[in-house]
Amino acid sequence: VLMRKRIIDWIFTLQSQRGILGEKERRLYTYAYGLLLNKIAIYAIIAIVGTITGNWIGMFSFLLPFTILRQYAGGIHLEKPMNCIIFSGFLVFGCGQYLAVASDIGKILCALWVAAILLIFVLAPIDTKGKKLDKTAKKIYGRRARGVLVIEVMIAICFWVCGFIVVTKGIAIAHIILMVSLITGKANFFDYKIGRASCRE
């Protein structure tokens, strides 16, 4: 965590000295650089695990659709960056191993995938404590999330028809995990709003 803070401070100071950024923008860019470093750390973990296991296709067929759709759909976020990195690493590794072992799409997975598609379509986007959306932003993010979802489902079906089942399964699992994230995020945000209302009373 200390090393992460030093890197962020160094990047901001460097840009500040060059006149690119001002002190007023420190808070915003510190947050943005933190997210960027988190993503770099997660992709580094994937690269290491992918090299060890040799299951690149399975990992990226899960991670790519999950990452793209999640940025519009939202969902639960772990508050501490290190917890997020560790959890993401385990999640990607577990999904990669499952995709490497299981060979076909069963009825249970198919049913869960259909449920995930419907719920993502209805629930997205989800507010979080760190990222609250106004009505206009919700409409924009909602449209984009549903558009990306439809495209990913079409891609998954095309790969399924062509016989690349591992890619279809990766996308299906990404949607199922995102569904869980959305449901959990909605429940957590609802509890958060109730807690704030109680405090005001």
C-alpha cells in the first residue's frame, strides 16, 4: 500500500512540475491513478498465472467481457485496493482452472447464464458508495451496458456455433459473476442508504 501511494505521488508530482496538472486536481487524479495501478496489478497476476497454467484463452475469454461490461454495469467494489487485487487474482485463477477442466456447457450453467443476462439487462447500472450516478448518467450507462451485453451474448453464441466452447463458457461465467456482483452491490448500497437515513434521524 505504501509503495502504491509513493508511485501515485511520484506520477502526480512529475505532471505537476511540468504544468500538466494543478494541486486542485490532486484528489481526482490520485483516485484515477489508483484505479490504473489496480488494473495493471490484476493484469500482471493474469499474465503470471496464464504463463504458469498455459490457459490464456480461458482466462481472457472470461476477463475481457467481464471487464468491459463491468465498467458500465457497475456492481460491488471492495474498499481496500489490495483486497480487490487479491480477490481478482483468485477469481481469475479459479475461473481459468474451471474453463480448462470442464469441456461442455451443461444445463445448469446455461440456465444460470440466461438468468444472468436477464438480471444484468434489468439491474444495470448499479450505484456504489464510491460512484453515484445521477439520472442522466444512469440512462447513459444503462444503454451502454445493455448494448455491450447484447454484443457479448451474440459473440458467445457465434463461438458456440463454431465449436469454440471455451470462449462461450468464459463469457457465460463472466456474466454470472457480474450478476452476483450487481445483486450484492445493490443490496450493499440499499443498506448504506438505510444506514445514512437512520443516522440523520
